[in-house]
Amino acid sequence: MHNKDTAMNVPLLDLKAQHASIADEINLAVADVFASQVFIGGPHVLACEKAVAAYSACAHAIGVSSGTDALLVALMAENIGPGDEVITSPYTFFATGGCVARVGATPVFVDIDPDTFNLNPELVAARITSKTRALMPVHLYGQMADMDPLLALAQKHNLVLIEDAAQAIGAEYKGRRAGSIGHYGCFSFFPSKNLGGAGDGGMVVTQDPARAERVAMLRNHGAHPKYYHRFIGGNFRLDALQAAVVTVKLKHLDAWTAARQANARRYDRLFADASLPERGIVLPRVQRDRHIFNQYVIRTPRRDALREFLNQRHIGNEVYYPVPLHRQECFAYLGYQPGSCPESERAAAESLALPIYPEVSDAQARTVVDAIRDFCTAAH
Ligand SMILES: *Cc1c(COP(=O)(O)O)cnc(C)c1O
């Protein structure tokens, strides 16, 4: 048993600390929405779209109801459906593959690069068929997928490129922002994302005015003008309260990202000082110029035991994700056998996310690394 005074509780994520630093600004923005009584659409949504477009170096941004709906509406805007195939990563949050299946298309899961946990472009070419319509890389944990070879494949085979950038707003690949490279970029404002709202929200970004227009119509039941429906869309709107909160938080995002990056460097240093990489703790590999560390994920073959150990010490941790999509029960009909995406399966068994939110203190980081050192010492 740990004494409450000596055992520091390090949560995986502490949104209260962040809110305390911006509460006045948030309250003003929320009060403004209530004063206007414009809750759907309106100036706050427009301002949020403009700010996210600029931040992501994209010509257009369309606020939507969630990151999931951002992916869904991008697929709908391309008329991707039954008979079509979409190549994506199996090592991601469910929404990525779920949306493909929801429009009636077939998700084709291609294995990841174990260094970055992102879609391995070298394996993609062999899976392209006459039915392939889109490539949907995921920028997992805040680090962008290897976009150049994916872009080349998309151009060569005339495929739509949709970036699942839900975990990667502000991340960069060779100086290019997440969401700005593909035909669509999809962001999530789920509260635990680096730019989180006060509920669900998301954004589609694109450089293409025609695509922006289709997405804008689809999010509002395909109507243009009002009550004249050119497409069958849905209610995928971002509400004004979320937009107001996200717009305030966006101003702080670069400072929070810098704090996450500094926290990651500190972990790297503390782990190295404790010689933990030599004892089988694999640290995150940063290959892209701007990794925004939505998560700091280590690997160890003894992951489940380490998890148990950290839980006993009340140190926040999480497994993103324990079951890769190709092994999910709901996708059994696709017929993937164990071993069909071996790196994704190994990552699902070995990865463990540690507290990396901007306000993690030096003492908290040391508590985390000390605990992992104690685990490694006890284990050998
Ligand atoms: C969070 C997330 C989504 C879905 O976003 P929601 O806003 O929760 O719907 C999609 N893809 C990835 C990779 C995510 O992390």
C-alpha cells in the first residue's frame, strides 16, 4: 500500500489544470454565444473555421459534429460506397475503419511501420486493386504518416487521399501541416485531443473549393439552398458553443504543443538516465519534424505486467489500442486471420501511453519513470 502523502497520483490526462489557466477567456466566449442565442452556425462557427483553416495551411475548413463525422462526410463527399475499397491502418481508433464500413465500402487494412505506428507505405502498393478508391492514413499519436509515397500512389492510381488527423492538429511532415497534403484532412475536438472542445466536435479541411462546398452541403442534409436537397447528407454540424471554445483554445495550442514536446524530451532523458532503453523499454521514435505528442507511447513485451504495476501506484496509463481493427469482432466478415498485420498485433500487445499533457510537472514525470525503473528492477 502506498501512503497518500508519498505516492503521487499522476493522471493520464488532467484537463482541469488547463481549464484553470483559460477559464476567464472561455467564460467570456461562452457568454457571448448565449448573448447571441445563435447556437447553430453563425459567427463563432465561421471564426473557428477560418482560424483552423489558417492554422492548418488549408484554403477551406468546414466545422462538423465530430472527428468521426469528419471522416464520414469526406467519404460521402466522394460517393465512396458499396463495391469500393479504402486502404487504411488497422492500428487506430475505431472510427477510421468504422466510417469506411458505414458508407458500405470495404476497409482494406494494411500493416504499420513499427517505428511510427503509422501505415507502412511500402505495403500499400500491393493492396491497390481496381476497386480501390481512397487511401486513409492516420497520423497516430500526433506524428504524421509518411505522406510522400502515399501521395505518389494516390496520384498514380487516381485515389482520394483522406488524412485522419484527429490526433495531429498542427503536426508537420517536411514542413507541411497535417490535413493540408491530402484531398481532405479530418480533425477531432474530442476533449482529450490536443485541441479539445467542451463536447464533441470536428473539422474537415481541404484545399479544393468544390470539395469544401460538397462537405458544407452534406453536413446540412445536402441542402443548397435551404430545403432544396442535391445530395443525401445528414446533420453533421458543429455547434456555436464548441466553435467558441475551440477558437479560444486554438490561441494556446502552440504553447501547449511546446509543453508536450518538452515533456517528451524530458521523458526521453529520464528514461535514458535510468538505462531503461537497455532494459527493453522502447521509447517513441520521432521521424517527422513536428510531432505534437497527443500521446507518448512506450513499448515493452511485458506491457500487461507493467500496466498492472503502474495502476497499483496510481499512475495513469492507457493502451491505444488493445485490438487492431482487422481483429475486431465486427470486422470478422472481412476474414483477416491472426498474423495478417503482425506489426499492428505486436503494437497492440506492447504499447503503453504515459501522461504527456502539457501540465505534467517535473516531479510527476520522475514519479512515472521511477515507477517503471522499479518495475524493471523487480522483474530482473
Ligand atoms: C478521436 C479519433 C477519431 C474520432 O474523433 P471523434 O471526435 O471522437 O469522433 C478518429 N480517428 C482517430 C485516429 C481518433 O483518434
